[in-house]
Amino acid sequence: MSSFYHTVRKIWIIAAMMLIPGCLDSTPESLDGVDISILAESFVEGDAIQFMASGNNPKGAKFLWDFGDDSGSSGKAVEHTYTDEGTYTVTLTVVDDDSRIGVAKKDVDILYRNQAPLASLEATYGGLGQQVKVNSIAFFDGGASSDPDGDVLEFEWDFGDGSTSSLLRPNHEYTSIGNYTVTLTVRDPSNESSTAETWVLVKIRTYNVEFIQNEITIPAFAGYTAEGATTTQNHAYPYNLTSASYDLEWEEDEDLDSPDNPVVGTLFPDDFSLGVSTNYVFNLTENGTSGNLELNFDVLSSIPDDLILSLGSENEVRQYLFQNGYTSAKGQGSWVTSITCNDAPSIVPELFNEVDQGNDWILYVSYTYYESVITEV
């Protein structure tokens, strides 16, 4: 390289002296038509560029190159790499055997080399993958991705199940079990891109189903039914009914009419009937004069054994219970209770305006049913 610069320096001194009148006795002739041939006028830093002397190239001439970045070379065809962006003036000096000098200059633009971005899933649980249960949300974060040039990046997510997103921090619900590969692609404005991958293992859910029985007591209901009349009451029952009990009680009014003779009431007892009409099971009726009538609907449904189910959601568990006979509709809905006063005899004959024309009563009702308690384990 030192011999090159020595030769170039000598040529430059000669060229400078030619411009000063009287410095030389004779002025070297110019070599016209010298040119520089480059395939393009702009390149990216770090690219190797081919330069070639073109135009007037006398046989035996010397070709000296100055690339404008404090480096040079010699030869008719040379190669040079610029390490920094900028505009450089390339100078070719040609000296033939007759010491004629020809000079050509050409500017070349060296552009900044865009660097590819770096996709990263480090912000998504360290990029190690995650496990979620089916029909739940998985969270993703591309915020650890970067670009050496500081460019604004675009994000492209492929969740592995046909779904995609362009958000920086998306979330996604997986509706099927499986092991999914999740791919993040980041792209800069120059369309340079890189990718990163992680995984999501989507597991089935497991539920413990416990069946428990509840006992409900309906507040006592008091009423009055005239002789020969019927009073009705409706009760609505839930699914999974296991039993229902009715108790009708009344007191003999004749005891109040004859406080001095309590035996009278037993001689003229009121006669009642209690009937219950159901919608899915048999109907029951009872009548008597005892002051108390009971009807019992026992073991309408049996309580199932506890279960362990692996399904996608609690709603799927409830559907399974309904479709596989763990939900009983027997007795569910409205039942009609009928209270009839068949006869209310009186100590006072009818000829003398019978005073016992009906009676007061109280109805007690209770029932049991089972329900499913679903707990995810």
C-alpha cells in the first residue's frame, strides 16, 4: 500500500505543478476519455463493490484508485467495501506510457444496512411454555422483542390452532385439548423479520361431583273450608325431588260450643279429606275425622353416587348429568293440594240452625331433594 500512495502522491504533485504557470518546462498532455464503470450508484454498507476503468484505456497504462474514504487501490478492475454509510467520491487516475494523465470522478452512495429485528418470547413466562386447562385463556407477551435500528415493529402471532393476532400482548382461548406450537413473527418497516416459538399444553379439566340432599319446610298455611266445599293449594317442586310430606290438622269446634261437656266434640267430629294431585307420580287421598290427616310421597328419586368427570367445563358437566340420568324430573313442577270438608255435624240440630258449618285447619308441608355440587380439582 505504501508504494501505491507513493505513486499517487507523485502523480498528484505533477498534476498540481501543471496548474502553476512556469513550474514545468513542458506540460504533460491530458489523457481524455477516461471513465469509471460501476454497476449501480448506491450500495449498502458492507457490500463489496466492483469498480472498472472504462473509456480510454491505453495499453500499458497505470490505473490508480482513490475511494474517498482514505483508501485506494490499483488496477483496471478493483473491488472495495465501504464500512460506513455516506456519499463518497471515487477518483480514477490513468497514466499511460507517454506520461499522459487522465482523471475520472464518480460519486457513490453507501446506504445504512438495516438490521433484522429480534423476536423474543422472554416476557411470556420466560419463553418456557405454559399449561392451561381447556376453555381457558392463555396470555402472551411480545414486549421483549427488539430492533437494533429502533424501528417500530409489527407483531404476527400464530397460536397453533388456526387463530392469529397482531397485538403486542394478546390472549387466546383454547377450546380443544392438545399441545400447540405458538409462533411470534416480528417485522420491521424494511420487511426484515425474525421468529420465536413457544408451546401451550391444553389439558382436560377434572371435576368432583357430590350429590347432597336438602330438606325444605314450607311455612305452615292456615285456612278455613266450609262444609261441602274444597280449598286448593299449589306447591312448586324442583328437579331431583326425593320425598314430600303433607300434614293437615284441625280441632273440633263443638268443644268450643260446649265447654261444659268436652265429650260432645267426639260425638260430632268433622270429616275432612286431603288429596294431592301430582304431575309425574301417583296421586294420594286420605280422609277421616281424627283431626289429623297425613300423606307421604317417599323415595321419589334416589340420590346418585358421587362422580369424578373429566370434561371441558362445568357447563359440560351439567349437560352430562342431565343427559345420563343424574337429573330426575319425577315430581318436578306444580302439585295441587285439595282440602275438602265432607261433613261438619253439630250438637245443635239442623232444625234449629246448625252452628258448625265448616272448620279451620292448618296445612304443614315439607319436602327433600338432592342437588349436585361440582368442584374442579
